[in-house]
Amino acid sequence: MSLARYLFPAIFALTSIVVAAEEIECSVVVRSEPHIILIKPSNSPYEVTKIDFDNGFRFAGQLLKDPYKLKTYTYFDSKDRYVLIHQSTETLVGKNCESRLGENTVYSPRLEIELSYQCQLKCE
């Protein structure tokens, strides 16, 4: 009986610590217009979710399961290819569901416009 008294709280503590986001929701603002992008978890470091804007920006993100982190990329269109102008990595270990992640603003001198984004963990 005393073993169960100690075992239950330990099991409960371990299960409450391991919470992984089902997806990341990023609000990307270009020209004062918000756009929502949902990033699903992936085991592949090559799989990204992206959105292209008509002004030349591209925003992409990936939610890696192992190591548990969010990576975001901002590009601009340079005639024949997209060029990376900003990359961010944020570890998600210890973050709670609905946690807001850092706000970022990227300015493209070539486009003379900025892109802002903020992401949030979404759990069910």
C-alpha cells in the first residue's frame, strides 16, 4: 500500500512534464495584413511548411520532434531563387501549451518592407 502512495505521484509528475505541441500556429504580418500558418511536427529536418507572399517574402517553419524545437526561416525572392535573410531556432523544452514564442521582425532593404511574426504552441 505504501508503494502505491509514492508511485502514483511519481507517475503523474512524469506524464505532466512530457507535453508536446500538436502544432505551432504562427501569425505572420506583411503590409499590416495578418496571415496564419500552421506548422505540424516532423521527424525530418528537411520538411518545412511555407507561405509565399506576393511582395517577394517567403516564410517557412518546422517543428522538430527530436530535438524538440521550432525553426523559422524568412526569405526574399531574388529573381531566380529565394535568398535566406533571417533564421531563428527556439527550443521548446519546458514550454507550456499556448505559450507564445518570441516576436520577430525582419526588414528587407531590397523590398523596403518588413515581415513580423509570432508563434504559439497549440496542444489538444
